[in-house]
Amino acid sequence: MFEAFWLPNWRDITFELPQLLWLIPLPLLVYLLVPAAKARVAALRVPYEEVKNVQSGFSLGKGKGPGLLAWLAWACLCVAAALPRVYGPPVNPPALGRDLMMVLDLSASMSSEDMIVGAEHVDRLTAAKAVLGEFLNQREGDRIGLVVFGTNAYVMTPLTRDLKTVNEQLASTAHSMAGPATSIGDAIALAVKRLDEENVPQKVVILLTDGYTTAGRLTPDEAADIAARAGVKIYTIGFGDDPSLTLFGFRIPIGGQQVDIDEAALQRMAKATNGKFYRARETQELLNIYNDIQRLEPITRQTKTVRPVISLYYWPLSLAFGFALSAFLLNGLLKRRIA
């Protein structure tokens, strides 16, 4: 890149506006066609020297001195205006990713403190945000959006490659901020709508929830049908520990109790869209799930390389300035010598 930038091969130089190069002989045409341009200064006599037919400072009659420098400055300006450029060495383009919407449950049940992160008991939402943050850091090249839901569903972050912003918005979420209930169907439909607006082949939704649908207009099955028709794949994650009883700091599973996650509905949604259903009972399992999704939905790398265009207009522009300054200084020097 450095060599191409400073020492381009002249054979590789092209012009964006080559027609402007025809302006280079314009001063000569004006000199030849306009009689006034041929005006000369009368012969002068100075002590010890005779100067005959001294031309005006910027005359092109003899092709020497200030006139030649002025014409070179004009020629360089024309070359700069034609926008010379050269193609740099091939470079690998950035990774090509997917359009991916993360759908996160913020219902009241996400406040249950049955997860462990770093040897500390935390609620489900805190654990989910920690794992999702790690997942985001590995998805450079994707466009990712964030939909959150409780009683209602909202787009927290539209599709963007600015993963830092998505992470910041994710960190700002809190349980029950979208209402205490659970509207899985509406959240999926909203995510699919945002994805359907984009003309890309790879569209993925990752749903994380810990409950049943208790609110919203659409059922999970209806939302899955909409996603299937839009070509959107859904990965569903049921997150939350099995019912248990805490006794003297120890958690004891309670047998015969029903899990508060609609696993059947999540399985049907995944199957209808060629996705996959996961069940996570602890933070490490959730981390493994997102690693598995990372493997199933890899970021594709483009094999075709590109060559960047390097503009060179500043070289002839700098030369034009140098020639013009030299012509001005030389013209002033000749006038002082004659005087």
C-alpha cells in the first residue's frame, strides 16, 4: 500500500475526467489566435547591455522563462482537474454476515435469581445479558438488532453493524420494563417484520424466553408461520432452572413440578422455520447454546478481493503551485534586472 501510494507506476494511472486534458494547449491556442496576446515590450537600452524585443513576463513566444513556467502550471492544473488515480494492491474485504435479530424476554419472571455468574447468584436477565454480550463480540460482520418484550414488544435497536451500540442497549434493559407479561408471538412477528424489510438471503431470529405466552395478539405458532413464509430461521431458547426449593443456601429440585417454559411451543416454532430448540438450565449451558448457534450460523468470508482506488490529484496540483510561484518570482527578477 505504501509503495502504491507514493510511487505509482505511470502505466497504471487512469483519469476520471480525461476530457479535461484537452484544455492543456488552450493558452497556446489563445496566443496564436488572439493578436493582443502577441504584444511585445519595445526594445530597451540599459547601461553596458542591450535587450531587444523583451517579451512580457508570461508570453509564450519563445517558450522560455516565466511564460514556459506559467504554461507548465496550467498543464498541471488540467491534469489535476482530470482526477488522476491508480488502483492499489488487492485487499480482502470484511466478512459477510447475516441479518440477525435477538429477541429477549424482559417479563417479570426474568427477575428470578436462579443463575450463577462468576460464583455469584444473579437473576436470569443478568445472566442472559452476560452471555449475549459475549455472543455479540463474536459476530463482527453481522447486522444485529434487538427486540425486547414483556406485555408488549419493542425494537430496542434496529439492524446495525454497530455492535457496540447494540451491546450498550442490551446492558440498559431491565426486567418488566416492557410489562410483566409475556408476548412471544408479537415479539417474533415484530422481529420478522424488520428482517423482511431487508433484501438479504440469511435472516435469523434468536429467541430467549423463560415462560409461556400470556399476552399479545399472535400465538407463537402464528408468528412461526409468518417467519417461515418470510424465509426467517428461528432459534428458540428456553432459559431458566427447574423448580426448586432453597434450604440453608442449598437449592433442592422439587420433583413433579411443571416447568414454567412452554417447551412444546418453542419446539414447534424452531421446527417450522428449520431452526433449532434449546433448553438452558444454567449460565454455562446458555453459553454453550450460543456457541452452537455461532457454529451453525457462521460468518461467511468473501473470497473475492478488491483493489482500492488511490487518488493522485494532489501531485499535479502541488506541481502547478510550484510552477506558478517560480514563474511569479522569475518574472519579478527579470523586471528588476531590466530596470
